[in-house]
Amino acid sequence: MPPPAALARLDTFFQISERGSTFGREARGGLATFFTMAYILVLNPIILGGATDINGDQLSFPQLVTATALVAAIMTALMGITANLPLALAAGLGINAMVAFQIAPQMTWPDAMGLVVIEGLILCVLSATGLREAVMHAIPMPLKIAISVGIGMFIAFIGFVDAGFTLGREGSPPVGLGATGELTGWPILVFCLGVLLTLALLARGMKGAILISIVAMTVLAVVVNAIADIADQAWGLSVPEVPDDIVAGPDFGLLGNFSLFGAFDEVSGVTVVLLVFTLFLTDFFDTMGTAVGVTSEAGLLDERGRVPRLGRLLFTDGLAAAAGGAASVSSNTSYIESAAGVGEGARTGFANMVTGGLFTLSLFFAPLAAIVPAQAAAPALVAVGFLMMTQVGRIDWADYTVAIPAFVTVAVMPFTFSITNGIGAGFIAYVVLKSAAGRTREINWLVWTAAALFVIYFAINPVEQLFGVD
């Protein structure tokens, strides 16, 4: 254990006592965040490794696991040190799918990752100039609250989907209970018990409620999987069984395997601009929503609804996007699963040191990290969704010019499975309704600009057709 003087310096640097937290809470929060986002160590390699570039080449799965863990570890720790916020980072879902299935088929992998680096550098420049921070400050408080609530609904939905409790289906309705309209199998039972346990522990005010639930359900899942006849695919990506080899050596072969301007030799300049623009807009507003949602849940927003050390947060996030491209694991971004750590008590960047440390360990213990199934981690997301939903009462539902955009924001996020789509729809609705009510003076010019960009974002297919992009 570090000497008291060292602990005192850490306490001062991370403002742990000042923010009403303790080392124990930060450690629990860091653990909870890691366990709720450790799936990316499996999912990112599956998404990127399952796609081919224009030459038919595929990325190495072991190398993807190593690079995914390494970038997540470094950027999560850097966020904790520079911004002092419990906001972890890793390869962004959605963005990695776009890189794998939309960009890579048009060029080589190094060229595709070069576009991700360019997008990240643009985010860094906008953060350094203060423009990205100005956009966040220009967002009306009701929309900030709606973004936080919408994210709560979104991550709760993620929890239900990841566990298999809610699944998509052909026809109508598009989603339903389980795969066949009913709940079947032991994995779903583990999830349901996990949700009940997590909520019961929260209701009792139990310290470590989320982490206790994750660990307990993982142990239960391992036992159930050992004694019951369960197909591996029923658990999803992570099967709860003790692996033969707990330690595996990292493979750093993908690091630096990118070409900054190679894409211009493969496709037209217009195509490059549109691809980078889509990556940029998704990263820009996903981070904005995540930052507001997590810090709001942590009670760190000031009286004007501003995120502390926002400039550092945004610059680090942009740097993470570029680092992800440079390591061939797609853009890294702030993770909404960080809210699980906040729900466990995390309030400072010290929690990130724990999360980043665990990602570092996973470089060598990746098989062990894969033991936690989605059914054991997903209940934490459902519980955090409830905690974030409690802010909905702060919205003025009597004023339709803010209530309707707030509703649209909250509804679109889970229904389209995208934070960016929800923010964009809310921005557009806000501008339209304020204008319809003759209250255009209440709209900041940056909100006007963001709404216009989102119109292009939603109409990207017609725009591509207009410019003759295939």
C-alpha cells in the first residue's frame, strides 16, 4: 500500500476528497466500467477482422485484440490524468462498423485507417481552437438534460439487447421478447437475476452494488455453463468458462500500419470528404452526448450545465480517435458505459487509472477477461439507465418548444440505436419549433450551424447521389 504522503498527493491531484469520493469508490467505479466495456476486446476484433478491404485482405484477430486493449488503456489513463473525469475510452461501436463495411471495401486497410487519423486530427484542431467546446456550451440546458436521459434509455436498451432479452426480428414488430417472443435458456435467466439483484442492492443503498452483481452473476454463469448443456452461441461473444490458457502474449503488428493520404489514390476527393465528414460528425456528437450524460450523472456539471475541464476532455477524445486509426482499430471515443462506474461511485480520473490498468493487464490476460458474459455485465447498463432517467423531471414539459425536442432526443436514441441520431433529431426539432413559435432569438448561431450539418448528415445518401458518389 502506498505511503500516506503518496496517497495525499494522489487525493489532491485527482480531487478525490474534494469531490466527495474515496479511493475505494474510485477503484470500484473503475472496475465496474472495465467490466461493462470489456466486451470491446472481443467485439472490435470480430467486426474489423470479419471484413475485407478492396484487395480482399483481412486484419489479424490476435493483433486486433492487442491493439484494441493497448489504445484503450493509454487513452483512458490519459483522459483521467488530463481531464480528471471518470470517462473511459475504447474503439467506438458504429464507427468501427462504418470503417469495416463502408470504407475498407473501397480502399486498403492502411488507407481506411488513414482517414480515421485525419478525422481525429480535425477533432484535435477544433478542440484546440475552442470551437468544439463552444458548441457544447451553446446547447440549451433542456437539450443537455434530454441527451443525458436519452443516453440512459439507450444504454438500458443496449443492456437488454446484449443479454438477448430483447432481439430484432423480421416483420412487425421489429423487436420483441427474446428470439421467439418468449424468454428461453439459462443465459437469459442469469441476466434477469442480475437485473433484480442489481436493482435490489441499489434500493438498499449497498456500496459496490453494480460490481457485486457483475461478479456474482459471472460466477453463477460459470457454474451454470459447467453443469448445464448450453451451446456457446447462447451466451454471445463471451462464454463463461475458465480458459485453458489464462495468459497470452500480445502482438503489436498493427501499430502504425496506416497511410494518411493513400485514400486519395483509391477514390475521388469528394468521396474522401464525405467519408471523413460522416466519421467526424458521428465522433463529434457521440462524445458530446456521452460527456454530458456521464458528468451529469456524476453531479459534476456546474450551475450552467457545463462539463469541467471540457477543453482537455475534447482534445484527448480527438487524440484518441487519431490513435485508434494509427493502431488500425478504428476511432477510439468516450464510452457511455463509464456511467456504470459513476453509478458505483466514481467521480474523478483516478477511476480511469484503474480501468486503464485493467486494459493493460488484458494485453496479457485477454482470455481471462473474456469470461464475463454479456448476461452478467448487461444488468449494470439497465440499472444505470434508470439512474440517468431520474433527471427527466428537470425538463419543462409545459414549454413545447423545448419539451418536444427533448422528447425527440430521448426517443430517437434507443429507437435508432445511435446517440448521434438522437442529438441530431433533437437539434433540428429545437430549431424548427423555436422558429415556428417566433423565438429565433433564443437560438445560438452554433445550434443553427449544428442543425444544418445534421440535415446533411441525415440526407447523406441524396448528397452522395447529387455529387455522383457510388
